[in-house]
Amino acid sequence: MATQSSRLAARLMVAPSVIVLLVWMAIPLAMAIYYSFRLYRLISPERTGWVGFRNYTWFINSPEFWMAISNTLLLVGGVLAITIVFGTLIALLIDQPIWGQGPLRILVISPFFVMPPVAASIWENLFMHPQNGMFASFAQGLGMKPILFMESYPMASVIFIVAWEWLPFATLILLTALQSLSSEQLEAAEMDGASAVSRFRYIILPHMTRAITVVILIQTIFLLGIFGEIFTTTQGGPGSASTTLPYMIFKQAIAAKDIGRAAAGGIIAVILANIVAYFLMRGIGRHLDA
């Protein structure tokens, strides 16, 4: 058991990193809170002053705000659904003893190493371009009219691109869980006459519950801050059809040069993210302790 001196030594060794992290997080957060209550626009820096909650009320009362909230939740939910379903299917496929299993695994995880703006640019110009894209060429070859992905289906296009980027992560986590399952248990169920669907439903899927929980928790944290893919492809348009909360904050900070409103939006985003994290931990996080 640890003695009082050893616990004190451990705290002293951990203290520098804890202090650095607190300063690293506390100073930007404090500055954001400070500017969120002030009038501060880069185009007119001489006009400044205390405005109270006026920046917050403007942000919340903006029609674009609720559209951004809806798009953010739609993006998170859509990507999670795609990555979990297809990640499970790909993990089941890779786990089979097939020829070329090694190169196949490398191909599966390769999208995860592509930078988000680069991946978005590739999909927009190489595949989804209405004139020169591969999908347009395929449609023209069938005598069909090319689909304007970024104009007609902006949010769906962004969800597809982001899901393509995060699919390897989900696949690796789910494959690891799948390979930890005892083969003897599956063989016993097969000998008892259980079909492949029954084995998946009653043995494989319950075993992968914790891994699915990890995927949902980690991906949700990062998906709430998705920005690069939207900036590269749709830039929040047409109109506000693909504007998420992070991109709305960006428009206020960079396009409108309104630091006060952008700071208020950032604080609102932090509060909403913590609310989502709380309910996630309460709702599905308990499976990690099972």
C-alpha cells in the first residue's frame, strides 16, 4: 500500500503537467468568456464596451443557430450510424480467413491517414464534381443527368465524406473486439445448430457492445467539432443548409470579424458539448463498467 510520502511524491511529479494543462485550458476559456460579454469587432476596434448577454441572445435568436444545431446533430448521428453499421460488416469480413487479408486491412485503414481537407477535396473534385467527377461520368454513360451533390444534397455529402474518414477507426476498434471473442464459443453454438444470424445476434453483437460504446463516445467528441470538410466543400451552403455550429462560429469570427459574438457562440458550443457528453456517459458509458 502507498505510504503518505509516496503519495506526496506522486502528486509532486504529476503537478507540473496538471498545472500546464489547467493553464493551457483555463486562459483561452477565460478570454472567451470575457470577450463574450463585450462588444469587440475587428472592423471597428474603437467601438468597445460591456454588452452583457447581448451576444448570447443574438446568437440564440438567430435562425441560423437552430439550423446549425440541427445540422450538427444530423452530422453526428449520420456518421455514427454509417461507421458502426459498415464498420461491423467490414470487421466481420476482415476477420474471415481470406486471401490477401494483410493488404486488405491496410486498404481499410488508409483513409484514416488522409487529412480531412484533403479527403474532402478529393471527394468533391474527383468523385462528386458535376462535370468532371467519376459519378457524373458514370451517370452520363447510363444516359442520366449528373447529380449536383454539393448543391442538392450538401449535408448528405458532408456526412458521407466524414463517415468515409472515420470508418477505419470504427472498423479497427470493432475488429479488435471481434478477434477477442472465443472461437470455441462460436463453434459450440454452430454445433448446436445456431444459424449465422443467430450467432451474430446472441453472441457476437453482445460481445461487441463495449467496443461500439467506445466508438460512439470517441467519435462523438470529435464529430461535434467537424469544420475542415465543410469549409473545403460546401462552405456552409447553399445558404445555411450545411452550416454546423463550429462553422457558424467561424463565420462570425472570420467573415463578420465579430469576436464578441464568436466568443459567445464558442461558450454555447462548450456548454452543449458538455451536455451531450454528460448524457452519453449516463446513457451508454455505463457499458464500459460492465
